[in-house]
Amino acid sequence: MASFKISLPSSHFSFLNSNPKFTFPKIKSFPLYSNPFCIKCSKRIKRRGKLRYPSEKKKLKQQQEEAQVDVKNKFEGIWRLSKLNVSVHKDPGKDFLDLSDALLQEIAKVLEFPVASMLPQEAFKVVRKSFDARKLQKEPKFVYSVDMDVQKLIDLEPRTWEFISELEPKVGLIEHLPHDRTSGDIMSIVHDCRKLDENASTSESGDMNLCNGSHTYPNYRKPKVAVVGSGPAGLFASLVLAEFGADVTVMERGQAVEKRGRDIGALIVRRILQEESNFCFGEGGAGTWSDGKLVTRIGRNSGSVLAVLETLVHFGAPKKILVDGKPHLGTDKLVPLLQNFRRYLEELGVNIMFGTRVDDLLVKDEHVVGVKVSDSSDNSSHSTSQNLSYDAVVLAVGHSARDTYQMLLSHGVNLVEKDFAVGLRVEHPQELINSIQYSGLANEVLSGRGKVPVADYKVVEYVNAEDIALPSNSGPINRSCYSFCMCPGGQVVLTSTDPSELCINGMSFSRRSSKWANAALVVTVSSKDFSALDLNGPLAGVEFQRMFERKAAAMGGGNFVVPVQTVTDFLDSKLSVTSLPSSSYRLGVRAANLHELFPSHITSSLQHSLLKFDKDLPGFISSNALLHGVETRTSSPVQISRSADTYECTSLRGLYPIGEGAGYAGGIVSAAVDGMYSGFALAKSLGLFHGSIESVIGKAQNAGVAKY
């Protein structure tokens, strides 16, 4: 055991006999520092490596990061102050994005500045605002991140100089940014790249110039690019390529948002499903008629994500999405935004062909040289098709383009089956969710017009073999069950693309003012689940989806009626004869045994997780909670192999698979980011861009794998 010595002279122990009430043996005096008195103490053994507690690892990492921070000049650039907490009772509310007096007081505390009212508001900018109503907090609060312009602050209030000089970085709380991280929209980013390329080329040969917003090359025509699909990935890839000067044609099997809206209306009112223009297919992709969520797991503060958000603002999105901790648009905001986006592309010279389905690829010497297209609105056997030649084809289809997957297989394209999730969509009264999450603050929601956001939730549970009974031929032992695409103040909608199949999703408008809240509760499935049902091959996941979509359609009795079951009945594996709670789904619901829809181990996983969710959110299990079937299209069931650097398909040159349908995104923002990176990569391959992609928009988040 480790020990250390303490050597003290005897005079240091005179206190032993200082109290006359107590007598101690008299210690013999000895010369100073002779015959030292020794005390041996055990030394605490430090935990190292894997033996450290998580809290110790976190603290050590923080200390290491802070030790590495070297602020060369505290009086230049930006200081970012994070985790500034303002009580909900002192904050003006969710829609207020400026600096309140209460927020200035929190800033003054960080700076240790004595008088908050003396701080000039012009020197500060709110860059993030979120609402924290977790029960572990003393009270609900708004949490801010604020950027402080040091030079402006000192110019307006010189007395802050001394306080800035004492400011030190703290990981997660105080960060010094040498430069403002504000990112411009994609148009300005590409324009800056073109200027650099133009200057470099002019200095070398003088034979490159700008003409009508595009590059013009002597004796060289514009490269022709076909972009298949007008979802977020396709639109952002088209934008980048067109800005760099490519001759871009966008082909969309669905319709423009104006006609698409009428087709969706006909589906809801007259039950007429247009198989090529619906909730999945059409301008903007499946996300147009959804909640319009802009949350992502690929790095909210990354340059690429900020560029996408800035671009959306340019086309009409509210500036609030740049600050909101959980930004969303809603269908009513997305429709005019897409119209503005389309007009801008057309002004750039992009040819947009709605109602155009790509039936095949034209391949020569294992290289894509064009596409075969037909009119998607013409269902007759005599519909005409035409062959169109292109230098490159960007494949930006969504996860419901199942016929495209089959076509790719016929060309030997490498498709890999991918894990995804299936389950049911649960709907509660929004007032119940508000009450569960906010307690006494629930009356501040006011159907989306109040001080606090409409309450949402996010739940997850990991299920293993000890929790449920698994058949011998079942899928993996460990699964995740989680909430997906939670739509507060929303409604359940039909996302079928075939009349014989039934699948659903959720959507919300920007205000989120409906009286219902819905979310998918899904369980992860993999190839083991597919093979257990004798489904094999690259498209086994697609057939797995179809199997349960057809079964759900049969349970509903057809005509797009959705089978439903109360949460309490689902847990008891029974069907009550009592009346059902109301549903937001407008095509009708029918009581059914949803506990018999999936294989038993998937059902057991859902039941087990629901019990756990109710512990996290007491009241989640309720007779007023209604499960709807079936949710199957949470993400693409396949991934198309591609190069992480060039984004080109590894098994067929000239083809560039991107976005959610290719298995590399999941949601509006991640798909848009993937489209943006692919646009830069293809522009570089075509000789339209000569710089470094990473230096312009940052490093791609694992371009070769799916990350949402």
C-alpha cells in the first residue's frame, strides 16, 4: 500500500495538553526536526482506463479539451455563450427570438458584469433557443446559446474590456470562435467558389469567363445531367449543379405541388389514389405532406446543415428555423417554399419535367449514357416512351420507388438490404400529451399559439431476449423500439402507393393546432426477420414491407380504411366491443386485432416497450390512445453502393445514387445535405468545380454510410 510521511516537531503537538479537563501522556521534548513523528496514510488508488466511471471520463475529457484551448486574442472574433437558462415565467415565450432582460441578466452572470442593463443588446445574437420541461428540472425553462461580438461590445460599452480579459473557455458553456460561423446559403457559397475558380483560371489562361450566371468554356458544351426525383436530395443537387453551370433536367414522376395537392384532396374526399401523385410521390418528396421536421443527427452546427437551413430561409422559410432547437416547417409552409425553389431553378435554366417516370437506364460499356422515360399519368399499354442522353444521371428517388429498385437489379447494380423499422402509429389527445409533459404549464400551449411549444416526446427502449419470447427462427436477439416522426398537433395520413396496400404516416401544419398528437412506435428489423419469413435477396426488405401493408389493408376491410386498436386492448391482446376513441385519420378506421398483425416477437417487443414508455411518461397507456396500422416506410429497405468520395455508383459508372431512397439519408435536412455534397462532387468530376469540397462546406458526415 502506498504511504507518505509527515514530519513535524514536537512543539506542533502542544495542543494535546491544552485542555485541563483532559490529560495526555507527556511527550518527551526533542530537538527541532530530530526523530520525526511519522504518520502513514493509505493513498487512494486512481481508476484508470476502462475502470473509470462515465462521469470521471467525461470530466477528464473536458479537462483535456479545456487544456488544449488557446485563445490568442480574446478581443477578436466571437464568444459563444451556451446553456443560458431563463425561467419560463421570465421569458416572453417560444416565438420571441431577441434578447430579453432576463437573458441579459444570465449573460451578465457569465461575464461577471455587475449591471446587466448596461450591456448593449446590439453586441449579442441569439443563435439557439430550446424549451426544457424535463421533470428533473426545478422548473421549465428556455435554454439559449448566444453569440457575443467582442469588438462591438467593447465599442458600445468600453467598461466590459476588463471582464472580457478574465473570460476563459469552458467546454459546452463558453467557446471562442475566431470567426463568425454564420454560413451563407448555397447560392452564395457556389458563387464564391466560381469567383475563385474564375480568378485562378483567368490568371492561368484567361479563357474562362462568366456568361448569364454560368461557366462558359471555349469549344466545350455544358455537361448534361439528369436528376431523377425532386425531393430534398434531388432539389439541392440540382441547385448546386445548375449554379456551377451544368445543363440540368429534373425528372419527377409525380406532379407539382399545386396539382399534387388536388390529387391528395381527391384521395381524402373521393378515395381516388393517383399512384404517381400522392403523399409519397411529387414535388418535394414524401416530406412535403409531413410535419416538415428539420431536426437531424448529422450535426446541427455543421456548415453543411446551416447552409441548407439558410437556403430554405432564402426560399421563404421563417428565420426562426435558424434558432429553434427543434425546427419544423409544416406542410402549409413547405408548399410555397417549393414553388419559390422551382421558380429559381427555372431561372437558372433547369428543365423540370413533372409527370415523367424513368423506366430504364441507357447503358453503354457499363456506363450510364441516358434514361428511358414515359408519361407517368398515362396508364395505357400504348404509352409512348423516349430515350434521352445525358453525361451523368443523379438518382434521387425516395424510399417508395420500388419499381426503380427492380430496374437497377436488372442492370446488375449492387443493392444491399438494409435494416429499418416497422410498427404502428399511436395517437393521443394533444391535451393529454401537454399534461404529461408540462403538468400545470399545459394551459400555456393554447393550440400552438401560447407561450410554450406544443408538447412532443421521444422515447426509446432496448429489448433483449430476456424480455420477450423469441421463436428459434426469429430475428436478432437485441432490438430497439422507439418513437419515430412524432407529430404534435397533427393527423394520421395515408401513404400508400398501391391500392392493395395500406401504410400510414403523420403530418402537421406549422401551427400544430389540431387536437391530436401522433407518433410511430416502431421496432428494428433486419435480414434475420426477412429470412424467417422465407424472404431473401436484396429486395427482401421491400417484400417484408409489402407483406404487412397488404395484411393491414385486409384487416381494415379495404377502401383505405385503417385497422385500429386501443393501447390497452393491444397490451391485453384482445378486442373490446366498446366504442373507439376518435381518430384524426379521415378515411375511416375499423377495430381490429393489431396484436395479430406482426410476428409474435415484434408484437411482444412493442408491448414490452409500451409498458416502459408509460413509466417514462405516466399516462401514455390510456384508453384514449389509439394504435393505427401499419407503419413500414421509416427508411429505405436497401442501400445502393457508391463511392464515398465521388458519390458515383460502384457497380455502374455515370450513376449517382443519393438521398433517402439510396439509403444515405432519413429526413429533409440529411437528404438535402447529401444532395448538396453530391452536387459538389459531381461538379468536380465534370470539371465545373476545381476546389476542395471539404474547405467549402466541411467534411461530409460518412458519405458512404447512412446517417440521419
